[in-house]
Amino acid sequence: MKSHPPVFGLLTDFGFDFAVASMKAVILKSVPDAQIVDIDHSLTKFSILSAAFILDKTHQFFPVHTYFIAVVDPGVGTKRAPLFVQTPNYSFVGPNNGVFSALLTRYPMHGLSH
């Protein structure tokens, strides 16, 4: 059976600028056959609650084993610890600032690591 290329879903408050292109380039440099889906990059700056809502409502429509990268953080670029959340079907990476709060309610302490 042929394996499918990995899917990455990106959610940021960057707007569509060079930062989004840089994120995609880093992914493609490591995973050249990756499929990258732009979930949203137009969130109100630092709207952690909006990002949590969007991730909770959209992730279930993605293929199983999708990797989600969420960067909505007033402390971006600081020493804030990243958070990795793994559910039975998906993986999420982002700041430890509440962006995954809705997911952690849906999947209580399923696979949380710093």
C-alpha cells in the first residue's frame, strides 16, 4: 500500500507575509513531499481564544495523522516553552499559552509534553 505524503495545517496571526513562507520552506526542506494547508493567517493579532476555537472546529476534517502548527502568541520569539499535543489521530505543536485549551478539553491529557 502506498503511503500518503504528510499533511501539515498552519494557523498563525502573521498575515500572509514572509513569515508564513519561511514556515513552509522549513517544513518542505525537511519533508519535501509534505502537503501544507493554510488554515488561517488572518486572525486578530494574539487572539489565542480564536485560534483555540478554529483548531477545535477544523482539525477533525483533516486526514488522520495531520500535523498542526499553531503560532498565535504575544510572546513569540521569547523563551516560552513549546507544547506538543498528540491525540489518537492528530499532532499539534505550538506555544504553551492556551491555544490548545479546547483540544485539551476534547482530549483530556491524552498526550501532552513540553
